[in-house]
Amino acid sequence: MILKSLKIAFKKINRNAKVFFIAVSFLFLCFFTLNLIFPFRPKIEFSPTILSHNNELLHSYLTTDEKWRMYTTLDEISPTLRKAIIHKEDQYFYYHFGVNPLAILRAAFNNIVKSKRTSGASTITMQVARMLEPKKRSYGNKIIEIFRAIQLEWQYSKHEILQLYLNLVPYGGNIEGVKAASLIYFEKMPDHLSLAEVTTLAIIPNRPNSLRLGRANDKIIAARNQWLQRFETVQLFESGTIADALTEGLTATRTVLPRVAPHLSYRLKRSYPQSPIIRSSTDLNMQLKVESIVGNYSRQLYGRNIKNAAAVVVDNETMQVKAYVGSADYYDARDGGQVDGIRAIRSPGSTLKPFLYGIAIDKGMITPKTVIEDVPINFRGYQPRNYQETFNGNVTIEYALSNSLNIPAVKVLDELTPRTFVNALIDADFRQIAKDRDFLGLSTALGGCGVTLEELIRLYSAFAHDGQLGKLNFLATDSLQLGRKALSKSANYMISEILTSVTRPDLPNQWKNSKNLPKVAWKTGTSFGRKDAWSIGYNKKYTVGVWVGNFSGEGVAELSGAETASPLLFNIFNAIDQASAKEWFRMPEGVNFRYVCTESGQVPDHFCTSQELDYYLPGISKYHTCTHKQQVFVSADSTISYCNSCLPENGYVKALFPNLKPEIISFYESENINYIKIPPHNPDCERVFTESAPRIVSPIDKLEYLIDEADSMQVLLSSQTANNVSKIYWYINDQYYGSAQAGEDLYFTPPEGNVKISCADDKGRHTDIEIEVKKIRF
């Protein structure tokens, strides 16, 4: 009998188990079917948030629906925050499947028996579902909410669901999520909140309108303390911690979020549109310092009609951008404050000269002590002028670069060829230059092109990396990436040594006697029309670039790289770096020394009495013996000179005379500078010389000239001759036109058509050119 009863009981259990299994299977089938038909893929838009490299808030932006909804990461959910939220909202959060059946039954019983809502049945997961799909409260919508909650549990872990909750929970007004509330009301990240602050943020979501921080702080303290006492009852936290929290005051009010590095923040927001949190490479303290320095300095210049400035600081060890100031005041709409001066295309002035000279050193064309002529010159119609409108005669390359002389730079570029230089700049990622490559010529050396401060700072940072270009890094996670060589280590070192000179004339007046002058290699630049002032410097630690001017493009007579931009550069260096002055660049193995003649920069000959050490590249740098003097046969009284053809048997002596180039002689003559001249050649000599023929500098060979037929316009006849020439003779279309003293100019009215112009000196040497003349009516 007993066995029979047990068999019947087991049959009933098996039958009930089968029914239960079938029911559960049916429910699972229904869920999977509905899940396929009504998938739940929540898309949450977060406020783009820009952080410093130390996770400090720099800038944040509203979502498209005008909400402050900042993404809270899992590591920002502190254990204190997690325990407080779960205990208050859903104590069984880690044990249910998104729905707490007991809580639902209890809530339903209370609603039916007591006819009022005394306790909620919504789990944290259900609240997340409701916040993701807000609907009116109804039984039908509650069922949908339950279904969505189960879907969430199916797709996400408990930690992820809690994260979703803390990202969406309302705090009144347009503030959603713990991070936004923490930053706006407490001005700190959520993982830095105290227990009192955590509890405050835990209770507000249930009454976001009545418990508004800054408006109902007394009510909030009372409600907060009630919950703290409950926490103490269940021993959720240590009693001492709760005691401190109970006595903590509450002065929180709504604050404005930081707006640091607005140009960089906007740039990163545009560059990474799918990233709710962008951790930049910016150093917050340095950024604030540089912003303050640029703003204060710009205000000092405002009365001089110089209204804006930009600056950028790069850490050379990582190539990370540590400070980025696009304008003096981002919110100054009148003067274009929202223009990003770091990315604006402007004329670079003389800032490209170090790179030009570095390439020429690598080509073996020059060394620092190479002597070059700084005199008036005409490059096929292009006549560059120095910034100071003066000329210096013979100068060294290092002097030319230190003093930012224009004519020597153009002469070096003419020998190097503009195409070679432009291609090197394109390889260094100068984008506008790449676009304009077919239109750039000799003026490129002086700023006749378009560049950005960002491109220049990247080029100059290569000087801090032995001539190797690197990628600018804007994110904290970016690491040093060096690419192609812009210059050799040797040329790079030579240029850095020149740019380090503290006795340079472009050192601002107020810094000339400064004891705190940072050790920096730097270069200034002023664009044509004084529209842009640049100063860019570097040492082992940092590369800093500044631009000063007007975004409108208006030029200012007082604007210059030396006196306007350099003070700002040194102010920034003094504020961010003093220690690295002890560490400097070491001379690479590829550099060597040699003695050169101070008169020519060439290897000394027997007549070179003054010599100095110069850097050079063995096997690359030119090896020319000095020719700054030449031996001449002269009469005993030094009144006439002889060539080998007319040399008498006796009555002559050998003498050394300066071997001056025609352009130097022309300069000396025009400036009335005394120089030693070779005596006139023997008038009885019948030899015709073919070397050192006159050089016609005006008009320009093969050039087209347009002449107003209603006006008697004239064309300049000008030439450069050897230093033993006294007189020159001009011919137009093989017809004698006139004569002049060496260095003296003439004018003529040209006929229409092809015109042959010839210039002969008193030694019988001559040069021919041809121009085309068209007469038009203007």
C-alpha cells in the first residue's frame, strides 16, 4: 500500500515537473521570439567630455537634446557609491533576473488592500528600462518595462546595468547621471565623493524636483541623514564614517562646468564624435598658466591695435601637446576669438630659414662660417630686401641666420632651388605648401607661402629630436612616434647652436640683461605687411610656438617677431620650465672642426692671417681653398697693373689685393665705402679678357616689359663689374648708347619689340641680354 502511494506521488511529481518544464520552455520560447521581434538595443547620447591627461575635466558639451549626461565608467563607480545605491534602490539587485517577483506581489497587495502605493516594485534594471524608453505609467507599460528589464539582464552584466543606471538617473532640470551631478554640484568626479555626498546623490532621483540641490539643501540634509541612520542600522558602513557624514554640511549649488582649452576641446570633439570621454594629453595646470599668460599679454597689446595671440606647448619626450591656446579669449566674438590661431593659415615670415640653412648644410653647400654677400641683388626680377632695409656686405651664414637677413637666405635658396626646398616642406607635412607647390619660388624663404602654427611647431620639434620629424599627439594614450628625417643629426646640431645665441639682436629688449633667461634655441618671424609675428623656441624638454597678430589680417606697424612675439615666448618658457636648462644637445659624431679664413669661411691659404674654428661635415662640406685675395703684378709706384701678356721685363712687383665679387664692389660704390682697388690695367695691353665680364642686373634677361605708349617710360641700365674696372659702355641693338663710371646707372627709352642690350667694360669684356618690349595703353 505504501509502495503504491509512493508510486502515485512520484507520478504526480514527474507530471508536475514535466508541466513546469514545458511551461518554462514555453516562456523561454516566447521571450526569445519576442526578443527577436522587438530587440532592445539602447543608444544613449552622452555629453562629449574632454579630460586632461590626469583625468581632470577640461570641457564638456550638452547633448543634442540639451542634457548634461556624462558617461560614467565602471572604475568611477566607487564601492561606497555602489553599496549606497543598491541598498536604497534594490537590495536584491544581484539575485534577480531583472524583476523581483516578491516586490511585485507586495506592491500589488498594497495597491489592492490599502488602495495606495506604499512601496515600489521597480528594480534598478526596470528603472533603467523606463529611463531608456520613457512611457506613461500604466499596467500595460509596466509589462513592457518588465520585458525590457529581462532583455537588459540577458544582454548586460549586473555591473553594466548599474553603470547604465548611474548614467541615466535624473537630478532635476537637464542634469542626468551621477557624473554630471557630481561635477555640477560638488565640482569633483564621482569616485572622489564622500559618504554624505554619495547618499545625497542617492536620494535625489526619487524626488528630483522637490529635492533640488542649491534650493532645498535643508530638506536634502534631513532626508540624507535618515538614510544614513538606516545604513548604520544595517551596518552598511563603519559607524565612524557614518557619524562624520551625519555632521557634514551641504552648501552645494549648481555651478558652471569648466571651459578650459576650448579650441582643443572642440577640435577633439569633432575628431572623435563617437567617444563620450576623450582623455587629452593636456596638462591642466600648464594649460591654465599658458591661457593666463596669453590673455594677459594680449590685453597689454590691445591698445596698440594688436588684438590676438595663440600659443602651443609640446613635450618633446612624448610629442604630446601639453597646452593649446588658439586665441587670447575664445569668447571674444568681436575680435574672432573662436578662430583657432594654431590651425589658421598665415605667412610664416622668416621662421622657415633654419630649415632652409639646415638642408643647405646637409647638401654640403654651406657651413656656419661660410661667408655670403648681403648686398642688393636682382633674381630675375625679384629683389628681396632685409627687414631693417639695410645691407651688411659680407656676412657669415650664422650671422645671417641669427640676424634673420633675407638676402643671404634667398641666395642660398636660389642655389638650392625652390623646388628642392618646397618638396622638403611638403615631406614635412605643410599642407598649404603642397597645394601651392607649382606657384612657389624664391620668396618661400621669406614667408611667401601659407603655413600654420601647428605645422611650424612640429617642424621645430624635429630640432629637439636630432632632425627627425614626429607626430603631434593630442591624446593621453598617444606615444612618441618619430618618422622621416628632416635633417641629419649634424646639420640639426649646427642650426641649434646658431639659434641658441643669447647675444642675438632679435632678443627682446626687456630680456637682454635678464638673469632668468631660459636656455632656448629660438627663431622669430614677421610676415610681409607686419600682419603676423612669430616666435618659436625649443630645448630638450619643450617646444613652444607663439603667434601674435590680428585674425582680420590687419597689419600693424609695431608688430614684429622679435619685440612682439618673443616676450610672450619667454614668458611661457619661464612659467613652465627652468630645470631643463642644465641639459642640452650633444654634438653628434658626424660633426667635426676645421680652421677657416674669417674673410671667406673657406679653407685658409698662405695669405689668410685671421682664422677661426668652424663646424663641417667630413666628405660632404665643400673644400675650397680661400681666394679672398689675389696676386696682381703692379708697377713699382702701384699706379698700373699688368697681366702676363703685358708684363714688362722689370720695374714691377707682386702685390695682394682683395678679390671682391662684382656685387660687393657695386655695394661699396653705392654706399661710398672705401676699399682697396686694383690699379687700372696697362693701357698699352692689347689682350682681350673673357673672364669677369660685366653682369647686367637691370633689365632682366628674357623678361617682358610693358611700356605705356602715352608716356615716355624709361628702363634702368645697371651692371656689376670686377674691381679693376673704371668705365663701362652700353649698346642698344648693337648701337652705342652711352658710357658711365663703374657702378653708375643709366636710363633709356626702349623701342618696341625684341631689344638686344650689351654692356662692355674698359677691359674689352662684354655681356649681352635680350628683352621684349610691348607698348600698351593703360
